[in-house]
Amino acid sequence: MVHEIKNRKTKLPRLGIIINYGLRLVGLAAVIGLFYVCGATFSTVLGVYLGYRVLRLVLRLFGLVLSVIFTVVSIVVLVLFITLLIF
């Protein structure tokens, strides 16, 4: 039983690495295809890639800010509710 769990843990990361490299190869093929089909320049592809990364970062930051706001509001509501129950 213990050996089966250890074997599963050692096999899963290799699969993840293979999937990660596969996705990178697909992305590289997409970039090469974009160069070939659209005649895009290197700066255009780099700009689109960096714009995508910045947009993803901004959306993640926006989600974190909303999460913090929701948490603070929830804590304030709980404290108000508890103080009303006490009095």
C-alpha cells in the first residue's frame, strides 16, 4: 500500500513535466505559424505575448483585491453581528 502511494507520487510529476513541455511546443508552433501565415514581425508577436501576460497579471491582481475587500466586509459584518448578539 505504501509503495503504491510512493510510486504514484514519483510518476505524477514526470507526467506534469511532459504535459508542460508539450504545451510549450504547441505554443512555439503557434508562434511560428503566426510568423508564417500572417507575416507578423517579431515585435508584434512579442507585444501580443507581453500584453497577454500583463492582462493576466492585472486580472489576477483585481481578483486578489476583490477577495481582500470581501474578506474585510465579511469580518466587519460578523463583528457587528456578534456585538449585537452580546448587547
